[in-house]
Amino acid sequence: MEKDLKLAVLIDGDNIPSAYVKEMMEEIAKYGNPTIKRIYGDWTKPTLSKWKKLLLENAITPIQQYGYTTGKNATDSAMIIDAMDILYSEKVNGFCLVSSDSDFTRLATRLREAGMNVIGIGEKKTPEPFIVACDRFIYIEILRNRSKEIESSTAPGKSEKKSEIDKITPKVIKLISTTISDLADDDGWAFLGDVGSLLQKKQPNFDSRNYGFEKLTPLINSIGKFEIDQRDSYKGKFKLIYVRNKKR
């Protein structure tokens, strides 16, 4: 995704924990400039009180939405209406939808149909339809783990094991292997940057951090079924990394 992407960040305050909003905003900044930042919820409820200080610190605008009817989520409707208004205003070229609620599946699909880049952020309990409706989906648990690692590394004499790390299953290995094959040249080599991009398109929630690795290269290297080759770029200013499946 383009680094100068103008993003509208819309947060479902009823559905997302407030504890890691700082890490979440830092993550979003990697993909573009969050020019619109709004959070939706009924701010008369004590359950949303934890958000209030964080909103000021991160310049997020709270949008009041009363729950008019029991059992109906008015917050979802308000977010969807605002998203369409922002879309037609043509002030942004991407959206970040922060929720674990599958009700936003159709919204994500509609925004992508309009040519928008759509990033989803939510918990691992997020239903699959919403995940695959986004260009990229990031789990909050990744940001939580990262935050804990930083805290433990700065605390003297303390170390904390990584938690909530996914296993590298045969299904994951096959996904990587077939993606390399899809992009391989006649000798079987594929440029790692292209492999990463295609993995993201095939599976929007694919992220090396889910498996405890900051980058894709060490993840692939740890599996032991792939070869890695570093080559000098044009004029030798930096290294280009290529991968291929090991011959059986």
C-alpha cells in the first residue's frame, strides 16, 4: 500500500478494547496518513469511560450514538452512514475499519468496489467474512504482544514469553509454497517482496507476526522447506531477497 495514502479511521467503540489504542494508531501510520479519526459509541455508558483520556491523546473524535432500541446496534449504522459520506466526499483513498463485528463485511466490500484500500483491525474472534472482505486484516493480539515485549525488555531483570502465537501449520506452509510457485521464474526463484504481496491478497490476515516473527524472511527460514538467496540490487545499494521451494 502507498505510504501517502489518506486514511479514514473509523472505530467501533462498543466492540474494541481501549488498552492498545496507541499501538493501533502507530500500526495504522505504517500504511498511510490517518486524516480522519472517529470512534462511535454511546458515551453516556460507563463501559466506554476508559476511552476518554485516550481520545485526547490520539486526537480521535468521539461520535455520540444513543442505543435507541434494545438488541439493535445503532453504532454500526452510524459508522456505515459516516463511511459512505466520507467515501462520496473524496477526501480519502483508504479506510481503516476497527471492529471485530461481521456486520461491517458488506461495508468493506462496498468500499473496495469503489476503489478504496480497506484495512481491518480486530480481535482473533473476528468472523472470516469480514477478514476476507478487507485488503489487509491485522489482529489486535499482535499489537498486544508487541507492547508486552517492549515493556518486558525495558524492565530490568524481567522477561516475558510471547503469548497468543499461532502455530505454523501444514496449511500455512502449503500457502507459502504455492505462492512461491505462482511467482517463480524458470529456476524456481521468486522475489520475496512479490511473495509477501501475493500472500496478503490470498489471505488478508496473513502476517508473520502472527507466528512470532517480525518479518517474512525469518518466518520462511524457520520452516526449513525453502531456500533463501540474497542478491545485490542495481548498483549494489541494498540486498534483494529471493526464495524458492527446496527440491525434494
